Amino acid sequence: MNFDDYETLPTSNVTSHMMAGAAAGIMEHCVMFPMDSVKTRMQSLAAGHSRMNTTIREVLGNMIQQEGISRPFRGVQIVFMGAGPAHAMYFATYEFLKDVYVSHTNMNGTIASGLAGVTSTLLHDGVMTPSDAVKQRLQMFSSPYRGVFDCIRRVYAEQGIAAFYRSYTTQLTMNIPFQSLHFMAYEASQNITNPSREYNPKMHMLSGALAGGIAAALTTPLDVCKTLLNTQSDSKIIGLTNAIKAVYKLGGPLGFFKGLTPRVLYQMPSTAICWSTYEFWKWFLLSKKEEEPHSSDKKVMELPSLTSASLYAVPVAFSAQAEPSMFKVSRT
């Protein structure tokens, strides 16, 4: 399997990329959801929740002790519903645009990956922003909502549909550099660890973890602002500029790095899971595609055998066009 075959699935539509992306997104977000809950709790300190503890172990331990063992997974249903379609569009768009940039403009592969990631993020965040708004309201300390649908109903009734997109511009401001750094770091890491670009699960996981950790660390300040906008009970703080002012006022410069450790610890394994899952399905679907021509050739070769009667009937019925060797057989 050569580089070009592996890098671009030979399909006439985007179904394969969407299936692989949906599987990757669901695995990424659901497996690491407890760490995401811890990150949200710790970042809420920037909004004045001083009653909470400040280490991952303390936050997770108290969450389970005081609110039950299932508490770290509260809100995972909305992530499951949002991550599938969001990542399906995300990876399908990314693969298509990366191929366009590289093949039609001769652009450097790493730069093409970054630009493709920017456009993909616009579609991804359009789906994931409302999902994140609901998820973080359920994750926060003393959440007043009974569940996903209760949260959706009450937020819509009290604040309107705009509440679900309150952090959209902030999320784009964060995710565009995050995804650009993420894709560029992944492709650069693959150039070093897997230059032949073969299916290599260990290298895919390593590259994904490095890319996710680097991108997460550099974009943590914007993630803190996003959490503040999503978890406020009213609409007093609107927009990224006001969120930055509020975080600085409440926590000072260090307030922008609340939850840095759990964010990095969340993103490294989650992006490793995401890329390894995506590359697996990409390899699997490509292998299935490669098997199809062989199976069709096999069917053509397996013709039913002719009986001796029908074999001898051929030169008699078409004696004028028959080959000399066939006449020789018929005389025997």
C-alpha cells in the first residue's frame, strides 16, 4: 500500500471519511469525558467558585465522594450526540481540502493541513458549540439541571437559542489556532516517526498525543474564557473581550491558566484515541476497497465448465469460423 493510496481514500464520495471521523470523535470525547469534567470544574475557579479544590485528584475525588461515582460522566449523552456528526463533517472536509491544496496548488503538506483544519473547524464548531454549552452546564459545581433535555429546555426558555451559541466566536478564536497547530504538529510528527506513512497504530497514537498536548497548552487561556461564557447563569458577560476582562479581574494572569494540567492530560490521550481510531477506519475502509477488484476478477475467472457435448457442438455449428485446432479435436 503506497503513500498516495493511504493518504486519500479512493472513494467517489465522502462516506468513508465521515464514518471514520464519526467513530473517532465519539471515541475521543466519551472515553476521556471524566477528565473533561475535572477541567471544567477547575476552570470555574476563574469565575469565583472558591469552594472547589485546586488539584485533579482532589476535584475528581470530591466529585465522586459527594455526588456519586457516575457524576464525572454527567452530560456525556449530549457529547455522544454532537461528536459524531461534528467529527464526520470535520474529517471529511479536512481530507478533501488537504487533497485540493496539495494536488492543485502544490502547497507544502504541513501548511495545507493547517489551512484545511481552519475550514473544518468552522463546520465542527457549528455543531459542537451548543453541545459544549449544555455539557458544561451539567458538569459545573451545583448544577441546577436534572439532565440533558431538562438543561436544553430551561436554557432555551430562559435565555433563548442565542445562549447555546454565546461562546461560538470564542470557541472559533480558540479552535482555529488549536486545530491548525494540532494538524500541523500531527503531520510534522508523522514525517519524523512514520515517514513512509503506512498504517502504524503506535506512531499514530504518539503523533496524536504530541499534537494534542502542544495545541491544548497554547490555547488554554481561550478555553478558560469559553468555560466562563458557557457556565454563567445570566448573560452579564458577552463576548470574548468581556470574558478576558472578567477572568483577569477574578484570577489575575494565572486565572487564564486554570485547568491547564487537566486540559493537557485530557487532550493528549483523547487526540491519540481520535487519530488512532480515524487512521484505523481509514486503513480498514481502504483495504476493503482494494479487495473489491480482486473479488470481481475471481468471479470472472470461475466460469462454468462446458460439457463434452457442448464442446463438440461448437465447431460443427460454426465450422466456417472455427479454428483449425478445434477441427482437429472434433476429428478425434
